[in-house]
Amino acid sequence: MTTEATETPATIKEAFAALIEAQDELASIMEWLAETHPHETERILQLREEIPSLKEKVIGAIRDHGKSVDYLDYKITVVNSTKLEVDETELMERARERGDMDKLFEFGFIKYSVDPKQLERLPGALRAVYGTFIEKKAQTPRVTLPKELKEL
């Protein structure tokens, strides 16, 4: 993980300013609502907490039903998918016994896989040869907002 102390770019400053302004406006509206309509404000906060679990109950009931549902003006689609699983150890042993490995590779039924994280486990000579094929590439940086910015 790299953290660099640099000048904050204008695009970040603008995005941050818009976010903070929106949060401040929402907080101001909620404060006004709490002062003028305390019961309704409390109910809004309760409903914000209840709705995610209610959605999960609906999803669970539909999942248990196992079929798509048309209810009121909502079309809820259920996709029943399956996963193919293979006992790879048994399959590979059988293919070796029968001499079918080359055919299975040729047809793409079995594919080679390389785990670059295991390079350090190879003996020195093998590591020197095959380590040249491994290249580190940067990934999209993960950004974690402070808790107070995530809450809304």
C-alpha cells in the first residue's frame, strides 16, 4: 500500500466539497425536521434502519419460493443457477491411468494453471527460469472513506 503526501488535486477538492456540502445540507434539513416534527423524524430514522432487513426478508421469501414473482407493480426475477463441481483429484488420476491427459488438454477440458505466489517454493534453478515470466502489475487502488462520510 502506498501513501504519498502530495498536494491534493483540484478534482478531489471539488468532489470532497460537493460531498461535504450535501452532507451538511442533509444534516441541516434533518435538524430542522427534528425540531419541527420530532415524531416524524424519529420514524424516518427507524424506517431507515428497518428497510434493509425488510428487503432481506422479501428476498429470502422469494428465494425460498424459488420462482419469479409478479406482485403489485413489481416483477421480481429469480434465476436458479447450478454450479458444476468436479472431483479433480479422481479425474486426473483416471486420465493419467488411461493416458488421456494430452487429449483432455487438447480439447480444453483440462487447462494449465500457474500460481505465481508459489514461486518462492521452487528450487533456485527453477525459480530463476520461471520467475522471469512473472510480472507485478498495479491494480486499482482501494479507497476507504472515513466512517463519518460513509454513514449517509
